[in-house]
Amino acid sequence: MAGFTRRQMLAGTAGLAGLASLPSCAAGKSERLKITKIEIFQVVVPVQDDMINSPEFDPDGLSEFPKGPKVIIKLHTDSGLFGIGETSREVPKEGALENARHLEGQNVLDLNLPRLELPNGATRTGFEIALYDVVGKAFGWPAYQLLGGLAQDKVYVPYWCGRKNPVDAKRVAERALKGGFTSLKMKGRPEDPIAEAVRAVQEVAPDLKITVDFNRHYKTAEEFMPIGRELDEIGNMRTIEDPVDDLAEMAKIAAALDTAITLTPRSREQMVQAARLGSCELINTGPRPSMMSFVINVAVAEAFGMPCWHGSGHELGIKDAAFVQSCAAAANCTLPSDILSYQRVDDLIVEPINIKDSYAIVPHTPGLGVELDEDAVAKYSV
């Protein structure tokens, strides 16, 4: 590429994608990528049967989370290109409408995507996803290229279930094996027969590595250690996630057990504090970080020698596609990321995320690499 500037390279790509040729001045002033209209859809898409909790564990409310509405965003520009996005569940549609009014008329290329400022923070990530999608399409780039470039072309994903009794856990293990998965994430609480459920999985699928997420339901290391040691002894554990809330107590658990301990940090500062205390060996970034923040968080964890995965709130296909793109740009994201839209009755995208042998294959088409299924959106709109 000798003799060509980055701007000249972008100009050629942008022209093919529908943008006017880039001027010599700063990008974002003259290009035809003005936001003309933003469509907002509120949807509720159920999870497939038997994916969440066994019936006796229903009172915790986790089984109700698929009923929480999500907002789907379709952001149109005057170039003819559009981007699609998806919010977290149970965010106000009114907040999305507020952000839509704020963005309409603005030039996408004037916006600072890594530090996107919008009046409604609860729906911000959905708009961020749509903007990365349309910018990627404009330049002919996959979104991962906008996040720093391709670090891995497939993303490790697990099978998933909620709180299960041993009988139901066996059925989950059978489905995981049938789907070609090599990792399983389960939920657990102090009152659950979690060790028995883990043993039941081992009977069916001895090579399936298990993550048990306790969601900080234990108070102290002393309270947790009996079940921690029992899981340690079974031998098929990948990691124990968030056994307690206090980082000092978690450090005691990490020091006592052979099984790796995972923290889902509430902030980047807490992740650094946990690394210094020895509270964990692995990091679940959680579902909340923006796309660029996720890549940064994974790099920070890498500096402390802690591999990561991307958490989720059991998303639909658009947000999962954004997770795939983010993970593709993060070399230290090597653990099974919760890309779980395959467990919904519909993911709202035309072609589902391609998962093969426990890996989501990263698409190399522009933007997110997925297409909105308009008929499915209409079917599940509320």
C-alpha cells in the first residue's frame, strides 16, 4: 500500500459503500451519513422451554426474565444505509424515543462512538450498536475493524441453563452434547442441590466443563467453602463465578480452592482491585459495557494475566452479533462468552449466528454481519 494514505484508502471503500468521497478536511463534515429517521420497536421474545429454572426454583424470578421487553432500533441515514441495534431488557421505550429525537439530523461521522453521549443512558448501548453497524457498512468494514481489528475469527460460547435439579441437569447435559458444546454454565444458590446437579452432568457428559454462577448469594468465605470444596472434588469444573460479594472474602476462596474463581466486576476499578487482592483468576465482563469499553476491559484484565469472557442478559441476535464483533477484537477473550440467542424461540435476525463445535464464527461482512428479520420483529412486537 505504499504511496496511499489511510484517508485515500477509506475514500475508495466509502465510495463503494454509498458515501461521497472523503474530503481532505476532517471526516464527518461533508460525507452523506446524516441520520434521517430512527424506528423504535418494543419486543418480547420467549426463551425455549426448559432453558431456565427447574419448577421448584421458580420463585427467584429468573424464569421471568425472558418476558422483559427489549427495544430494537433501526437507524436510517440519507446515504440509504441503515444500522440496527438492540437494548438491554426492561429498558423504557420512552428513553429510546428520547435518544432517537436527540440523534435525528446529526451526522453519524460527527459522533464519538466510544464515548457516545445521549440523554437516556439506559438505552445508549442499543444506539451504539446501530451506529457501529451503519459506520461499518459505510466503509465496508466489519465492526471489529472499528474496534481495533481482528484478534480471533471465532468466539468460544457455552450452553446455558438456570437453576436445575439433578434430573433436569441431565437433560441439559444431553442437549449440550447434541449441540456440540464443550462448556456449560449453570446458576446456583445456597439452598440448591448444586453439587448433585453437577455430578448428574458429569454422568452424562464427563468432558463438559462447568461454570457455576452463584450471583454473590453467599455472605462469607467460611459459609461458601463446604460447597466450594465439594465442587472442587467433582473435577469437571471450569470456574466458580461470584460466590460472594466482598473481594477480601473472595480472595480467601480463591486461595483455598483449585477451581478458578471468576469475578463479574461492577467497574474497571473493582477489576483492578480484585486483581491486586488475588480475589479471582478470571473475569466475566458482564453484559453492560459498550463495545469499545469491553475491548478496553479485556485489555486491562490481560495486563493482570486474567482471561475474560463476555457476559450477557440472554440477548437476541442483534446484541449477540455485537458481542461477537467485540470479542473478535479482544485477544484475551478466550473463555466461553454468553452468546445465547440460539436459546430464544426467535433471534430476530434472518440468519442465526453461526455456532459450530462450541464456537461462534465471526462474520467478515460489513457492520454487525447480520440482517434484521422484519417479519419476526412484527410478530413479537408489543
